[in-house]
Amino acid sequence: MTAAPVDRTDFENAERGFIARLIPGVIPAKNGGTAYDADSFDFLKGEGSDTVPPSLWRQSQLTAIHGLYEVCEGVYQVRGLDISNMTLIESDNGVIVVDPLVSTETAAAALGLYRANRGDREVRAVIYTHPHADHFGGVLGVVAPGTTVPIIAPEHFMEHAISENVYAGTAMLRRGMYYSGANLQRNPEGVVGMGLGPIASAGEFGLLPPTLDITATGQEEEIDGVRFIFQMTPGTEAPAEMNFLLPDRNALCMAENACHTLHNILTLRGAQVRDSRMWSRYIAEAIELFADRADVVFASHHWPTWGRENLVEFLTQQRDTYAYLHDQTVRRMNQGETGSEIAEDFPLAPDLAAQWNNRGYYGSISHDVKAIYQRYLGWYDANPAHLWMHPPQEQANRYVQLLGGVDATVAKVKEFASSGDLRFAAELGSHAVFADPSHAEAKKALASILERLAYGAENATWRNCFLTGAFELRNPIPHTLLAPSPEMAKAMSITQLFDTLSLNVVGERAWSEKFSISWHFTDSGENYRMELSHGALIHYPTTRNHTSDLDVTLTKLGLLQLIGTGSFDNVQAEGDTTVWKRLTGLLDKSNPDFAIVTP
């Protein structure tokens, strides 16, 4: 029997318009390490491995393809030099950069690759499609900190960029080490990619605030001679996100709203739960508004799709998948099923399931369905027995006691693993480790099970989580590197800077403390009132004259200096300056290396 022909369309599209690669594909980090190594994925050029499902191997081969590509006349992308794409749109007097990657180093290298092949064009504007770090973090690699070029983003960009990357940044980054597999080797037994792209770079990241907000669908802007028509898509892949059409080039950018994988309704690193209902509707709106004017659709990840019929088919499949996930989850939820019950048996329509771009390489049907349930009903499944359960270590102690001790539990772990029930073996093995984290055989058994789960996972982020868990059971927790640029803090508002203080107050230390500070900012004319009351640091803008324990007059840079060094140099202060020392003495330090697979 003749084998069915292999569909190579995605590979052809991923290489279409190729101009040049970065050789070697290694980008040094400013700290002396490596920010990104595209060459480390060369092993994917091989035929596959029994430790990686063939479908994930295929997806990883596609995302590892790297270089500079022409999308259409005047529109170029650098792909595969970070988890995301940088898009470069040639303008009258230079080039417009869309989504400048994760790191300063990779963004500079991508722009350098473009300039080496298209000329030393000046960056005339920067566009952020949404507030995830892989779409703005490298901005200082394409423009200088004091740039005057316009920086364009959807309305509320800064609010959400700071919420995700600063307020919850430490926890998300630590969890991100799991879903990215950042500390694992790149090989068939380790990281093969993230499904959405190869892997995120590990250089310096920064942020410059937008100077122009996009606020409405249909808003048109001419940027250095290039016409843009924007579509607002809040609550989709990000709380603030936008697509745009280049009407004179018949090119549609879908940001991260339509990629060649099923996306996340809730990422494994953590984020706000997304609205799959509106996600589908905004894709439908994009088809309605723009499809008849587009010959190519491209995004901030993966490769473009050319041809009007092809791009409509692709967008329609994505539209229908998010709608189906939403509607069927809610239908079954209203029949009394819990999120985990719905996720356990959730078949897509056969025509949708057959499409590569709907497979769960980054998101998955399982965790997307649970996220939709969470969006509507939260963590509690309404079973009162689950309302006040013990935390993990206390649960573990009791389960292990029931089973006759850790040794007996580990024996049961191996028994379930031998029978092929890896899911329950992992659950039981985790109880054994949490009951006695020093028990070498428990850790060894659980690591082996997690590894086996990883090798069977089509979803790249599940694979990375399993493998990272196994790694940390066998090794000390590696230090999570944090390399934010000072420009990140400079981009924050006064309220956001004060939030970074209030979020780190140790409540128990502050219960008996009480003081107030008045802040006067000479560069912006803003005035703020701050009070420590009942363990909470309250702050708000004010137009009233308050009597305070400490009265401070300064600039925003002076506040950054005060937060960073505690020095009142160049700061005018009246009253009790020891109040500031009392406040900083109440602050906790975030722990970027907290344990996950052990207590």
C-alpha cells in the first residue's frame, strides 16, 4: 500500500520568503552568558525520537526554523530568534518595529539581521500588540531609552504590563521556569520547544511606555507614511490586545489571536483567565472587517498564511475552535459537570481536530476547558467536601499515614506506575515526597514517573513542566535569573511604584505600626497621600492638604532613588524621616526560587 502523502504546506510557508539566517545563531547576553542559542535546536533536523510524540516533533521543527523572511512587499519578519516574532514594516524614512521580542540582546540581533540585508534603516516607530513581555521586553534593543519615536499600543497596555510582569512577576517567572523548561537541556530527552516558539530568551528586558494609545476598532493612523487600521481585541489572548490591517499592502496582523496551535485560555505560568467567547468573536470580526482586503495573514508567533481563501479557512478554524471550547464547556457545566470532569472527555468536532493549527502544542483542551470553568465558577466545584481541604503537605501526611508510611506509599507508587496508571502514580508519589522530602526513593520514583509522562505529552508546555519537576527532584533548584532594565521602573506610574511597596509589606509586622506620608512630585504636579493602617499600605492621589508624619517633595527619579538607596539626597523632606526607614523595614523580599515539587 502506498503511504499517504505528507502535507508539507506549513514547512513551505515557514521557509517562504527566506532572506538570511543569523550565523552562528548564538546571541550573547550582556551579563556574559548566552541570551539565546538558535543552534541548540539543530537536533530537530533529525528524524525524531521515541521520547517525543511525532506531532510535537513536527511542531518543534517548524518553530525552530529561524531567519529573516519577507512576508510581502515592505513587510518582513525575524522568526526563531526568540519565542516570538519581530515584524518590520518599511516606511517612508525607515522602518516600524512591531513586537520587539523578549530581550534587548535578541531584539538588537534581529534588527541587525534585518539591516544587514535591507539597509541601515532608522526605527521610526515601535508597536506593541499586547502587554506580554515577549512583545515589548526587547524594546531597548531597537530604540534608546530617551527615544522620541512614537510607541504605539492598545489602551490600558501599561496597566496590564505592570500587573503581569511586576505585581505577580516573581511568581509567574518561577512558574514560567517550569512551562518553558528554561533550565533543561535542548535535546530529545529535554526541551524541544514551547509549541508557540522555540524558547524564550534569557537576556535583559525593559519597557518604554506608549506615547500613542489605540482606543477603538477602525482607528486609522498613518505612521511615517504607512497606513494602519486597528482592531481592538480586549480580553482575548491578553487583557489589552489589538490586530491591524496594512490596507496598502493587503496584509493582516493578528497579533497573538490566531497562531498555528491551540492557545491558552489560562497559561500554566499563570495569568488572568481569558475570554474564549470574545476571542472567537473578535476573530469573526477580523474576518468580517479585513479578510476581503488581505492577501496574507501573519502573527507575532509562527509563520504567515498566504492566499485569501487559505487565510479565511485558517481564521475560521481558529474562530470555531475557541467558540466550541467555550460553548460546550458552559453547556456541560450547566449540566452539573465540574471542570476536571468536562476536560476528561472533550472531543472537538472532527474537522477541527484534524487541523494542525488546532492541536494542543501550547494550550491544551484539558487545561483550556478547566480555565473556562474557572472563569465562570472559580476554584470551588460546589462539593462541600472540597470546600476546606488541607493544604498539600497536610494532605500528604494523612494519605501516607493511611497507606502505612512513606515506604509503603512508594511501593504503591511503583505498583500503579507498572500498571500504566502514571497519572495516579504521580499524584501518590507527590504525597510521598511532601510527607518526607528527604526520602530519596520517593523522589526518585516520582521523577521517573514525571519523565515518562513528559515523553508521552504532545503539549510542549506540559512536557516542560513534567521534565522540570523531574529535574528539580534530582537536583537543587537553580537560581531564577531576573534581569530587568532600570527603564522598567522608570516606565511605571507613581501609583504602580507605590504598589510595589504595598505588595511587599509583611502584614504581621505592620499590624501595630501607624504613620502617614504626603508626597509632592515637582515634575508632574501630582500629590499623593500614603497611610500605613492595620497592616495595609494605602496610597492615593489627593488634592487636599494633609497633615502627615513625613512630607516629601521630589521628582519621580527622586522616588526611584529613595526606593533603591534610601537616600534623601536631592529630596526635600519635612517631618520624621525615620518613617521611611520604618516602612522599608516592613517590606519582604520576593523569593524567585521557591519550591514547587517539594514542600
